[in-house]
Amino acid sequence: MNSGVIFGGCGFIGLYFAEKALDINLFDNLYLVDIREPEDSVGKLKFKKLLDTGKVKFLKRDVRENLNDILIEKNLTTILNFAAIHREPGHQAYEYGETNISGAKNVCDFAKFNNCKNIIFTSSIAVYGLGEHEKNESTEAKPSTPYGKSKLESEKVHLIWQKEDPDNRILSICRPGVVFGAGEKGNVTRLVKFIKKRLFFYMNNKDLKKGGLYVKELINMLIWVNKNQIQKKMSNLALFNACMYPCPTIEDFAVNISKKVNHSGKFISMPAFIINFFLFLSLIYTKLFKINNSLNYYRIIKLFRSNTIIPLYLVQNKYHFEYDLKSSFDDWKKIDSSDW
């Protein structure tokens, strides 16, 4: 009998992983550890179904605190650390380190306390920082934001844990791009809604690369790499990018979304400086009058930045990609058509 623990288990990625883990009988018992239960409709539904199986338990805990008093009934074979604060902007700079770095230390201490020798950790492509250059796993990490810096430091915490017993401890560090799917409620969901409402247009950015992937593909990648590590087909230490291959563009996203919402897929293109000017005015206005504006300047400005991410580790190890943009959006719509 074996158990798995997912820190951040009630988050977007955690719930999808738990769902897949039960489907393939990865664990006899699974613990979802999180600061709160899911709050969105898709998450609530998944959460209820998981608990109804009798194999999943929810533990309300904060990774910023000591975790060693958590009691695991069966042999703990795998820990998944998905716990993080990630929205940028949205938090004070110190908060990213407080949760992400301190959480990593507490999770690794929990692994030692329970003699668990297998950790899967989701980092981020934010560790690479800014730059139009192509980025693979050998690219130097130069994070430019508090979130990116906290994720790189969290990687180092997990690496220290693995290096203490490299022959026996298995560590998977995954750097996902933009993860999307039903329940995500992030930039790709917003893009779907803008196209659906005929509010989307190019900002001289249609050829920009945007490294991203469907959430179910990410789960497949995490399980595939870790399984190969356990079977000694890969090194005990694996660090890999997780994104589609080849890297899609803004136009690829827009065209494929358009097909799902019965849009022609033809959009006007406006000079970026015009959009940037009005967004900057919006930033000043909302700050002066303390108005909450969903069209956040710092989030929208990301649409001008290319993220050319190559999952070289997966490609070289002959990983089979299951989802392209079309099949990703098809599956998403089956799960939750309300987004479409």
C-alpha cells in the first residue's frame, strides 16, 4: 500500500493531477494538502468527486508552517509540491519568498521526516527572465521578477534535499509555461472571452511565441518523467521545461480559439505603441482613483513579450505529445463549455 501527498492539492494543477492519479491507480491513498478548499465551480466539482472515491483526503494546512505533524496512514512514496503564490502582479515582493521558498523548505523537511525519497516540484519558466531568445533547459536562469526569483530559490532548496542522498532520492523539477484548461481562469481564459466577444485584435504581436501547454499534457509529462526515473531509465535528478513543441504563437492561439467560438479568425492589427499608451493612461487612472481594473497594465504588457520555450529534455527523450492546441481546446470545451 502506498500514499501520495500533493501540497497545493486544491489548486488548478493539483486537482487535475489527483484526478489522473486515481484513473491510473498511482496511489492507494492520496492527500490533498492546501490552505483552503477549491473556490471555483470546476475545482469544486473535481474536489467532491475525488473525496467521494474514499481514496482522497483533504488536509487544511499552510506550507509556510512546519508540516511534520501531518500523519500519513500508509507508506509515503511520492510528494508533489505544487504549493505556490504565482499571480503577477497581485502580491507584495516578500510574499513570493515567504510562501514559495519557505514552503519548499518545509516540504523537503516533511519528506525527510517521513523518509520519502521521491519529490515532484513545479517551478516556472519565469526563472529564465526576460529576453526574446530561445530558452531550453541549458539556458542560464536570470529571473527578473520576485516570483521568478522565488521559484529559482525553491529549486535550489529541492536540489539540496536530493544531493543529500543522490543515489536514492528522486527529484523531478518541472518548469511549465502558461498552463491552461477548464478552471484556469487566467490569460488563456481571458483570451477566449475576448475573442468570443469580438474584442480581440493583434497588437503587432501575432508572430510572438508563447510557450504554453494544456493542463492534462502537463500531468502526463510529470507522471512520464517520474515513472522513468523510478524505473532507472532516467537520472534521479531531472529538470525539464513543459510546453508545446513546437512553441505556438499568439496567432496560433487566436486562430484555434476562433474555430471553437465560430469566429472568422480574422483580426485587425494595431500598432503596439497605441495600445501601450492607452494602457498606461489606464494604469495612472486606476492608481489615482484606486479602481480595480481587470485589464491590468502589467499583465497585458506580457502580450508584447515573446516566450520561446523549448522542452528539449522531453524531445531528446522521445516524449510523445498527446495534445496540440486544437485537441486541447476540444477537451477543455467538453469539461466546461461555459468558458466557450
